[in-house]
Amino acid sequence: MTNMEASAGPELMEEGEPLLSNLDIFLFSLIVGLFVYWVVFRKKTEAIPEFKKLETPAPTARETSFIEKMKKTGKNIVVFYGSQTGTAEEFANRLSKDAQRYGMKGMAADPEEYDMSELSRLKEIDNSLAIFCMATYGEGDPTDNAQDFYDWLQEGDADLDGLNYTVFSLGNKTYEHYNAMGKYVDKRLSELGAKRIFDLGLGDDDGNLEEDFVSWREQFWPAVCEHFGVEATGEESSIRQYELKVHEDLNMNKIYTGELGRLKSFENQKPPFDSKNPFLAPVTVNRKLNKGGDRHLMHLELDITGSKIRYESGDHVAVYPTNDATIVNRLGEVLGVDLDTVISLNNLDEESNKKHPFPCPTTYRTALTHYLDITNSPRTNVLYELAQYASDPKDQENMRKMASSSPEGKALYQSWVLDSCRNILAILEDLPSLRPPIDHLCELLPRLQARYYSIASSSKVHPNSIHICAVVVEYKTKTGRTNKGVATNWLKSKVPTDNGHKATVPMYIRKSQFRLPFKASNPVIMIGPGTGIAPFMGFIQERAWLREQGKEVGETVLYFGCRHKNEDFLYQEELEAFEKEGVLTRLNVAFSRDQEHKVYVQHQLKNNKEAVWRQIHTDNAHIYICGDARNMARDVQTTFYEIAEELGGMMHTQAVDYIKKLMTKGRYSQDVWS
């Protein structure tokens, strides 16, 4: 207390009167009461419109009801798709268009956008049918957009009696869980009482997925006609889904320039970042990894500072590439169009959720650069639809033949399109009579997809940086052309500069099941030749970090393979340093072409079979394989069978079961591609 405060007390005490009179107290209470009443009731009256305001945008049942939409638009066929790279969605669109040729009306639908429990109500619509085009992703998993539907099928006990359905499944035979998602949907719908009206179709992307689909589709529609007692209308002409609108005087701020979702999202970045809203990550490092040879292997680092993006070792980074400007410009030349024309392609079905095939309004140049796949060989439906624009009857006939299911047509498509790696530009150049309107071409071409790379860093060590390890794809085709991989050549050009202009990459993270063991003391065996080393750079960095934290870390063994020690031993200095420090217990490298006989990672595994068997059988090791699915992953798995047979005293079938059990327990994980 100050002196003033000390002396004020006795002075007040000496006054004989009370501090407040009764009237003062009454008036004070009245004022406080009125104030409280005013505050409470003023808030209440204001809260009512606020409450109403919140209620109005709530989605109506119709927005998630495919049944109501079908009734409203007179549709009787719904084609759901589980799609990760756009192919299943493309097939679904083709099937929904087909329906029109058989006097029916179809709609393609994303299961993520609808209430799938309404499948039990589809019987309310006469001659109704649900078709499912389901791709399998990763280790037998559903695609991202089919995850909720998959969960509902697993947990639900819906009564689907009266539902007619069929499934076409998209997979790849080189993977362990071939077509797992399509097979599961087909089996589960039947268990819930639905009626399969045509056999499950199995598409194999390791063979010829397009041919598998066309063959299945050719038999499927006659079966549908027979089931419902309808006949094909013979309507084989092209059916347009979108109409062209050319914009003359549109404000530049309203035109899409490559954004995937929100207009101007690349200029005004807002988290969270995902597939519809990628983050523009500046490239801080782009260096060549190999010391020689005719290939270009590269290491890139993307800066994610301030993005709130989180990742874990083993996750994938998805990047959205752009097409080569040379191909885009040449397409404009061949078709004789001004690529800077501002257009919109508007869906003729006003009720469709998909208003445009890609973000509109935009220019043809932007569409061909950012949104459309112009480098892969076009599918048969594209050839069929474009055939009408060929002025030479022979070209028309051949294009229609390639789109047919006749053996001769299939063989022609295989040799002239697929084996010759002809993209749409090569087809237009080699068929001078074919000059389709560019808007119809843009309607038919599939969307340019994100490319996934295994992250080559640990977020414990690099929280603000994501590392990529990739090989640039470039090859000569049978027609003498040079084809270049879209994403890897685009990434190669992303060189950091000092002039203030940042080279950026639109990206987001896709979570993975490829994870280090929960217990750091478990040994890990990592097998990753070539760029399959990528996730293991992250794993090794993380094991080093765990050691620094004082954690007990188990054996960390790497099997890496490359062609020549002096050319493409990726991350050689880093790996040898990790081995010297004891982070890597053992570094095994197979140089396949440094001697007369080829040596691969599976040979190195066999050479260390006693240690491998001890680590797996006694020490609870986790096995990780990354890289080529077609040969390497298969050969490595066979080697593990052989080790289990030889050192575990098992029969072949027992060894297969043993490895399968490791997979089930999450101790044998693969991150492979074909």
C-alpha cells in the first residue's frame, strides 16, 4: 500500500453515515436488472435470424439422393465408379452413354457424392440397374472416392432384394490383390440380396485393359436387353454430352488458368491442401543423381513451409504436371484453331453434377496444357467418336474397326495404336483426312491425372521439405517419334533460380499404409532397387533420428540394386555414411551389369539367407519392398518362399502361407508399380 491509500481508510471510517442509502441501492439494483434483461433478450432476438441463416444452406435430401435425381430426369441406369486415376470414371461415362443406344437412360455417379444406402430403393424405378466400375488401389484397397461406400458395405446389413446389378473391375495382375475391390463389391452385393444380372468383368491393366472392357461390354449389353426385354435402337451415331460456348468479352479474372477447383486458388492459396486444392510448393533443389549412363535420375526437394501440410515416412506426394507446350502448339496447328479462344463446354444434361468436363471457362490452350491427357494412346471410344470426321472412307472404316470387338479390329488397335505408342497428335498426323472439331476432341480426351511419388524424406528430419526421387522417361516409338514422360520431363525442367521467379509444383499428400514398425526395436529389411530406394531414404533418416533421441533401434538392413556402381548407385555417399555411423546395420548392393552374369536384389537376399531367416522368424523383422511390381517384387517374394522352405523346413504351400500371414500382420509391405 502507498501512504495515500493507508491514510484514506481511517478518514472514511470516521464518517458516521452509511456509504449508500436504501434508495441508491434500489436504483442501482433496478439499473443492473434492466441492463441484464436487455442484454439477455437482445441476444435472444438476434439469435433467431442467426439460427435461420445457419439452417438455410443445409443440404436437402435431394442433393445426396441419386434415386430422386433419377426419377426427376427419367433415368433407369446408374453407373457408380471407384476411380483413382480417372479410368474407371471414363468407363462409367461410356456405359452411361451406351444406355441411350439401347433405349434406356443412364447417369454416371461418384459414390462419394451420394447416400449409397439408397441402393435398396432403386427397385422403385422400373427396369432399373446399378453398374459398378470399381478400381483397386494399393494393397487391395478401395479408391479414395469409394472408401465410404466400402465401409458401408462392410458394416451394413442392408436388404438389397430387388436391386439389379453388375460389376466391372479394374486391376493389374502383377499386384498381390488383383481386382480385390471389384470382387468384393460383386460378392457383397449378392450376399445382401441383390441380383447379379451379368458376370463380374475383370480388367487387367498389365495386359490390355481397354480390350478387356470392350469385350465385356459387347456381351453385357445383349444380356441387359434380354433381361429387360428391350432391343437396341440401332442408334450408333455420336452422342455429344457437352455443348460449346465461345466467350467473346469475358473478364480475365473469371477464366481458369490451370486451377483444379477454386478460381484463382493458385494466386490466393488457402489450406487445407488436397487433390482439389493443391499447394504450389517451390522447388529448392533439383540435382542429377547418377554419375553416368544415358538416363537422367533426379532428386528434387519441395518447400512446404507455411502450408500446414503434414506427412509421414512412406506417404506419397501427388503432383499435377502440365503437358509439353510443343505438343499443345502442334495440335493447334494441325487442327487450325486459335488456342487462346475462351470457351466453356456445358453439360447438355442440366441435372448432372458434372457441369463441365474440366474447369470452365478457360482457353483451349489451358485445357490442352493443364486439364487433358494428350500423350497417352487414346482409347477405342475416342477413335469411334472421331471416325465421323475423317473425310477418307478408308480412315473411317479403320477407326471404327479398331473400336469394334472383332479379332481383326482388336489386333489393329493393338499394333497401330498401343504397340506403336501413338498419342492423339500422332494419330492426327498419320491420318491427314481426320480433322475433328477441337471442342469434340476436348470433350472426349480423358483428364490429365496427378502422378504419385514415394516420398524420399522423413518429416522428423525434414518437416518443411518433401523429397522426390525419379527417373526421366524418354523413349523412341516404332514410328520413329520420341515420346517423353509428362511428369518426369516437367519435373526435370523445374530448376530453382536466383532471379526471384520460383519454380513451383502443385502438390498434395496421399496417406499410405507403408509404415515403419510401431516398435523401433523391431528389425527392418528394406528391398528397393533403382528409384525404389525413395521411401527407404525417409525410413533410414527416421531410424537415425530415433537413435539420436536415445531410442533402442533394431537392425536396419537395406538391399539396393542398380546397373553399374560408377553410374547409378543412387545416394551412394549418404548410404555409405549411414552404414559407417551404424544407422544402417548392413548395406547390400547388387550391381546387375558390372559382371558377366546379372546380379539382382533377390540374389543378395539368398546370399544372406541365414541372417534373413533369423531376422524374420526369430527377431520379428518387418519386410518392405518398393519398385517394379511385374518382375522384381514377384522374384523377391519367390526368394522369401525359398528361404522359408530351406531354413524353416516347410513345404512350398506352407512357405506361401507363412509369407501371406506376414502380410496379414502388416510385417510384409509393398509399395510397387507396374
